[in-house]
Amino acid sequence: MIDMKQIKENVSNRMKPHQAPDMPADFTVRESKPLVSARESTAAIGASIRIKGDVSGDENLIIQGHVEGTIKLQGHNVTISNTGKVNANIVANQIIVEGEVQGDMIGEEKVIIRETGNVYGNIVAPRVTLEDGAMFKGSIEMEPHQKGMTAPKSAASAMSGGDNPVRKTA
Amino acid sequence: MIPMRAVNSVAEQEACYRMNSPLLFGVLQALDPDSRVELLDLAPSNANLLDYCSQYHCKLHLPGCRDELLRLHDTEGENQTLLSDVFKRCIPLHSRDPHTLDLLLLWDLPNYLDKPVLSAFIAHLMPYVDSGTVLHTYIHTRQTMPEYPGNYRLTQENTVMVEMSAAWNVSSPAYYQELMNKVFAPFRVDRGMLLANGMQEYILRTK
């Protein structure tokens, strides 16, 4: 299990301006692109990073690299950017796909697939937006009447291996 | 690619036009917003259907396999097992409830499939169909039709925007009602309506 808090702490420590022993006192080494912005409470998995395992945490996440496993950020947002490739089931408040996703997604609020997005999998969310040009193969389940829903039974089933049948409610 | 004999005629129809589709919107408007409905659309996914369906508690199956199905040929009906395997891969209906689909949107695809392929497709769907399932399709009634299927988008004005990319016409299978009942069995024609563009709009049901 990969804990996003730990990732953030580690990266923040690494990013603190540090002073080389033989440098003048005002010389600092700066990262040109910080991986984590504590102010926005958003973590990023950079384009060259590959993660295999379970990702969880209490902040938003931007994925520019590759993730394989599961991503659970309930109450927070996940963005898979243009360079991002995800082979995982995702649970989050809002999921925005600009890159590639192969896996099931549960959006507590909504799922947006941008025109550059490429998704193979099943989506469960109260609202789903598919922009023109987006590629999608799978199923989409929308439950507009359940605001602030938790994962529906069918989606929970899909995430846990699909033991329960999907049944009509009426 | 498509098992239709090309004829030397340039497609005369407009590349993009709007048409009424009374039977389709009749079915859509009859959907109960308080019930959960399941739809299958084989065409490439588009935002308009998603927007339209967002008012319902619904599950949309969007396998996006139309172009793959167009590449299947079985004019003599000799490859049913192979076809069955292809459909299982292309249209993975994972639901374990044996009767789940309420509406099948085939648009004009049946015009472009070999009859045995179409029958195999219907057979693949049967475990997910019950007496309430509605199948909607457009059938070309003229001797020729565009060489590729069109893209169909629902508009907010309850019309359908048709986008045709074909430059040439090919001969159409010219399904008549009895032949449809045979190819689509156990679905049977429930209602039909001739549209202004020469296509016949059909609603089929299993009962």
C-alpha cells in the first residue's frame, strides 16, 4: 500500500532548499517543478514515475506517469494527465481523464473524459462527461438522483471482483 | 471490407443532416426516470447519448465495436462458433443478471452485416434480453445506401443528427419485414415508419 501522505512528506523534505557545504550562505538548490504543492494539497506522480501497487491518501492527485494497481482517494480528485497511463481501478470524488485508463472508475461526484482521453473500463458516477473526440469502451452507470452517493452496490461489486449481480431496481 | 457490392454511384445524400425519428424518441421518452434502465449502443461512443441519458438512472453499455463487427464475414453461416467467441470478446456484458437490457440501439448497422453475423449477434444478446427489451434500427429501403454506416447523434430538439462519411453508394440488402423477422429472430417487428430520407425506422420486440 502506497500512502500519499508519506510520499508528500518525503518529497517535501527533499524539496526544502538546502545548502551545500562549500557554497555561499545565500546559494540554494531549487527544483524547477515541485512534485508537490502543499498549498493546493495536490500530489503529482511525475511523467517518468512508474508505480505498481495500491495508492491511497487524503489529497488530490495528478498522474503524469504510469500507475498499475488500485487508486483510492475518496473525497479527493484524481487527474490523469495527457502523459498519464493508468492500469487500475480508481475510486475518487472527481476523476478527470486526459490520458489513458484501463480499469473501472467510481466517481463520487463526476467523471470527465477529455477529448484526449482514452478509457477501457466501466464507470459508475452520478454525472459522466464525454468530450468530443474522447475514446471510451465499456459501460457507464449514472445515478443522477443520488447526490453525494457512496459507491453503489454494483460498482462496489465490480471493484471487489464482481460477485454480486447487477439487478434492476424497478 | 464490407460484403456489399459497390455500385458506380456517388453518394447523393448530404454528409450531415437532421431527421425526425419518432419511434426512437417515443421509446426514449417512455423510459421511466424512476427506474433503472440498461442500453446497448454499438456505435463509437458520443457525448450526445450520454447527455440525453443523464436524466435517467441508467447503465449504458458502449463496447465501441461497430467497426470490428463490420470486418466480420460469414455469408454462408459456417463460422457461428468463431462469431460467438468474437462477440463475447467485443461485447462483454458482464452483468450476471440474465435479463438486463432494456434498449438496443443498432442504428443502421444491420444493413452492413452479413445475415449470419447478424443472427449470431442476436443470439449472443439473448441471455440479456427479456420480453420488455426493445430493439431499434434503421433499414435502408432504397436499392443503394452509403458504403459505410452513419454516425447518429441525438439532439436536444428530439431529432437525430446524421453524419455520413461515405463517398460512394453500395447495394443495400433491402430487408423486407418477413426477412427481418427471420434474421432478427426471436425479435419481431413491432412498429415501422418510413422516414423522409428513405430509411425505415423499426422497433422490434421479442414478444
